[in-house]
Amino acid sequence: MAETLLEVVDLKKYFPITSGLFDKVVGHVKAVDGVSFALRSGECLALVGESGSGKTTVGRTLLRAYQPTGGRVSFHLNGEAIDVMDADEEQLKGLRRHMQMIFQDPYASLNPRMTVFEIVGEPLLVHGIKDGAQREKRVRQLMDQVGLNPQHMRRYPHAFSGGQRQRIGIARALALHPRLIVADEPVSALDVSVQAQILNLLQNLQDDLGLTYLFIAHDLSVVRHIADRVAVMYVGKIVEEAPVDALFSRPRHPYSEALMAAAPVADPAQRQPPLLLQGEVADPSNPPAGCPFHPRCRHATPQCKTEVPTLQSIETDHAVSCHRAEELHLSGMSG
């Protein structure tokens, strides 16, 4: 069993809702509401769910891009557990050498007025590597590592394709030899053929550099290809967490089943009738009583409408937040 690299306990991020002339706070959007998980060194944990489920907010909050409302995030470094939430600016700057992010949009995440050398070399400059020759050597190494021609480092982002721009973003994330990469939908804005290339690159880098990924995605076919474990999110909470094979062969939460039924299947012989969810995603500023998924769940009982289920272990490394998890027989994803 690999050592724990990141431990997240009861993480919360609430965004205030204001109204009136004086911006009085009248409520909160509970984007992340009590999320807990552990990330082991060298593995890839995928966070999945519909838009608005809180996946991206989890990634940005644990990196302190967003200031958390509550909870604890412990990053284990050199045998010491560092509390990310209590770190001051100087400590946070040191931590960010080891925790980096790959953004979803390869067009918006790169400064169009900076060359590739400036973009990839900026983290080095921020962290004290002032020598230009040393930075250039490292940028050349990084560009070669991600499959780009180092001779193109003086070009601007507009000269590259979407896939190449994402490779630039990956090179920037790798500049400081991080241990943890938060990948926020890193292939969703790319063509399918390019997606496969970027996924293979991420896997090769993980093997070569011993990286640990928190991989945020909504495409289950991508998740199945790259992840070791999967955590399914709904309205700011994790409703199921399991090894990837266990989740895809036998999901234990009705929402996980619905996500898999909605995923396209290439082989017509393996296609299943669509499992259509009724209603809309619950409002995170005013979630329903009981299980937040019960208004859309075909298996809901009166208990589901009044009692909030807790995330409980039902098998080894498999936890689910559902009152009927033990009795339901749900369909997985074939192929």
C-alpha cells in the first residue's frame, strides 16, 4: 500500500448570495459540502459528476485558489503532514512547488502576450531561478518531455494547436518537479484523437516521474482509461468512491448508474436503453431534505426523503452514500 500523499477531511466551500443595496448575505451556495478523501502517492483519483456537482471547486479549494469555508487538507511531505488550509503566504508558496494544476481550456489558460519560454519558465522565475541560461535549459527539457519542439519556445500561443497548447500547460505544471497534479478536465476541450494523445502523455509522465493525479472529468470513458479510483460527486458531496473496475462493473449508487448509462458506447451491440433522470440537478443553495438525489431517483423510498445518508464502506475500498446500497442491483458500464 502506497503512502498517503494528500488527505482531505470535511472540505467545505460556500459562496455567499447577496442582495440589496448593501449586499446583505441572504444565503450560500454550498458548492463543496463536507468532502473527504485520501490520495495515495502515485495513484490517479478521478472526481466525476455533472456540471455543477462541485468537482472543479474541490480542486481549486484544496490548492487554495479558493479560500475554504471549512475542513482540513493535509499534504504529506518528507514525513511531515502540512496543513494546507492554515498555511500562510510564504508557506503556501513553498507548497505550490509540489502541488500544481492543469487547466481545462488550453486557450484561456495561456497568456497570449508571453512566449512559450516565458510561460513555462515563469514558475522557475517566481521560485528564485533567475539565471536565464538555467531556465532555458529547463524549458527545453520540459518541451521535449511533453512532445514539443524546443526550437519553438520563442513562439506565442496562437502559433500552436489546441493539443499543443495543452502540452504547454502540462510543461508549465511540471516545471518545479511537483508531486501532485490537479488536472481539471484537461482533455474535454480537445478533439477525440488529440484526447487520446494527451491521456497517453499524462500516463507516461506519471510512470516516469512518479506523479499523483487528482483528475477532474465528466467523460467516463476517459476516467476508465486513466484512473485507479473514482469518486462520484453530486451537489457538493461524494456519493460513491471505489476502485475503477469495481465501480464500472457494479455501481452501488443510482446516480453512478445513471452517469454510466448516459455515456456513449461505440459498439451498437452493447448499447443499453437510456436511463433518463427526471428533473434537474438539485440547487446547491437550497438542496432537498434527506438524500439530495431522491427527487430524481427511481429507487427512492420515504426514508430517502427525510434522512440524509452518510458515506459508509460496504466493501474493501468501496464506500457509498445510499440507504439502499446493499439491496439494489444496478447496471454497470460494459466494454
